[in-house]
Amino acid sequence: MNDAFLAELRRHTSQAYAAADADRAADLYVDDGVQQPPGRPPVVGRTAIRESYRALFSRGGLDLELGPWETAVIGGGEARERGAYRLSMGDQLLLAGKYLFVVRETAPGHWRYVWTTVAPD
């Protein structure tokens, strides 16, 4: 499967994290997108997701590495990806674990997150 659209979404996500750009990171989600953080209630909707990113980025930019294990188109213009992530600030590793993303094509060639979750190791 050609998963270039997922590679592009991963690249935009990592760039938003590096720039500590909450608006850019939140704009990668559909309007009613969901973040499911571990051990916390879901964050629902782009406005709430933006606020979540503002809190995350309060100390500055972060280095996010996303390494996919499996990608699949699941129909209806949606796809999923699972893999491993590493989140660091400079030389300090903050979190590492697994992720699962569901994405949707919202316009030709334009993909956004519908649902994201991570599980720390």
C-alpha cells in the first residue's frame, strides 16, 4: 500500500511538536477528533485538543519520532496506523511507547486525525 499520505501527516505532526505550535498540531485533526491519553478522559474536539497541546508545549518544543509498524486503509477514506513513538526534549527522553492513529481524507490528498491514542512502555 502507498502510505505516503501517512508519512506526510507524521512529518507535519513532528514539525508542529518541534515548533511547539498548538494551532498547527490541532489543525491536523478533524473538527470532532479525539485524543485518548493514557489514564485520562478523552480530549474531544479540535478546540479542546488545541488547549491540550498548549499545555503540552508550555515548556517549549519537543522532539517526536514516529515509527510505523503497520498501516491499513480501512475504507470510506479512512486509514489506521500503529507503531512506536519517542518523545524527548533535547537529550531527555520524556516518553516512549506505542501509538494508534485513525485518519480520514477530508479533501483530495488532505488527511487529518480522527482518533489518536498512545500507550507508554
